Amino acid sequence: MKERIQKILANAGVASRRHVEQMILEGRVAVNGKVVTSLPVLLDPAADRVTVDEEPVRMSGAAAERRVYLLLNKPRDVYSTNVAQGTQTRAIDLLPPNLGARVYPVGQLDAESRGLLLLTNDGELTNKLTHPRFGVAKTYRAVVDGYVRPEDLAPLQEGIWLADKHSGKGFKTGRVFVKISHRTREKSVLELTLREGRNRQVRRMLAKVGHKVRELTRIRMGPLTLHGLASGQFRELSPREVRDLYRLAEKQEKAATEGDADDAPDARPRPRKPAGAAAAPASRKRPLAPPTARGAARPAAARGFKPGGKPGPKPASARPSGAKFTATSRPKRPPGGPRGRDGHS
């Protein structure tokens, strides 16, 4: 029975489905001695022969292999690829040789970057975690040159255009949540959370807004963190962590399918109003009194008199707009009338 080459090679532990697609477009995969450079490609694992970079791939029994889930704190100068190129140190080289399964990295973390790297042979979970449409959130700590101002980060939060060397077209990045943790004149420490994972994306985004990255560490992926893991160390995920990853990936997939993907930087629930809470009134302001009819008598207070018959200041609403009050604008004293203490009759 024939299946898609991405699924077969992912189950065989070559790479994730997305990475296999990239390798095919780069001309690194051959089927029965013929290089394939376009998709789709269907294979029969029992009959067809596949090579990657001229190395044969063992496909028989790959689907029945025990599922393994490992969390690695990747050091710098370690490559997250399974295809050896020269004397490069790969992430899988840090694992024990008697692991009993062939795993591959979930997503890419360039050699210069450090931090959280998930390795597995579960092709289904890998596809859910790395798909650009419904990938889970990943958080990076970046040390960059210069003093970062909030206005420098505004383009990142709205999305910026980057070039894609494989397709020859540009793409706009998704929303990025950025927090300034620390900054001096020489450098700034940022935390960035995004759901994409294109090649060197964080470095390229920060360079475009004028800040070169000195150090980059992935510190979180969905519910997973580096807590308790030193550089170069790894551990196996617990069954609960695997279930949490599946639930989160399926939640994001469902939200993306329904057109309501969650852009929040983490999986914490948003605050909701308690059930049965009364709706807030549309406005707390008092209703305005109806305007006084033209020519109608106004109350004494509106005419500028205080209780007791003494004249009070004229209200501002009764003054003509822009008028200046001078001595000539005061009411004239009737001839022979008595004077008050303020000079008014």
C-alpha cells in the first residue's frame, strides 16, 4: 500500500514531514535511484528504495517502532538535523547509542542557538506541533545589541515582511509578543513568543528592526520548559506531558480550522465573567435635562442670583461665547438709586 513520502520518512526517523518536504525541494531525496524534486510522491515501503543525501533509508517496520519523546537542552554549535554533513555534531549524537529508536528534532533550532529541543519518532505529533497554521507557542530569550525602545518592537508585534529563499517570495510573519526583560546602553534582553518556526526567523526579525542578536535561547514550547536541565542534558517526557502536547496541538488545530486561532502567548485561559453576572449598564451618566425653551422664564439660580436676593456670579453657560466682560458691559445704575457695597444698585 502506497503512502506519502513525508509520512513514511518521518516514521522512519529521517526528519519531520515539513523538513522532508524541504529536503525534496532541495533535491536531496531519491526514489529507486531517481532524484525527486516535486510533490506529491507516493511510496510503497515494502517495494521502493529511498536515499537521502545518497544514504539509504530503512523503512521496514518503522511504523511499529516504540514511540519516544525526549526533551533536550541543546548547546551551541550543535545541529538539529539527522543528516550528517562533515564533522558536525548533531543533537542525536548527544543521546545514548542504545536508545532503541531513531528520533528526529521537532522543528528547527539553528546551530548558533541554544535551548529547548524536542526529539521524537512520532510523525503525527510532530506535524501538529510544527504546522505553521496551528503550531504551538514557542518562547525565546534574545540578547541583542543596543538599547531597545518599545517603538522599535512595534513592527514585530504587528508582523513584518521577510524573504523566503526557497520559494523566492516574501512572507509576513504572524503576531509576536515581545517583553523587555533588561536593557543597558550596550545590550538588551528580550523575550519573544511566536507560533511560527521558519529558518532563523527570530534573528532575521530583530535584525530588520536594527538589533543584531548576540545570544538566542528557546526557553519554552507549549507547556514544556527547561526547568532542571543543564546544557547538553535530556530527559524523557512523562505520559502526562505527551497528553498535554496532543491536547494543545489539537486545540490549536481546531481553532485554526474554525478561523478563531488563539494568538495568546501561552495556554493560560482568558478571564471570563462569572455565570449569572448582571450586564453593566450602557452608561452611568445622568440623563440630560431638556433644553430650556426659547423665551421661557428661567429659575432665579440660572439668572445669576443666590438665595436671599443677593446677586451671584453669572453662570458660564449664560455668557456669550468669547465675550469679554468689562465695566461697560455691566448693567447701568438707575439715576438716584442706592448703591450696594460692590458698587451695583
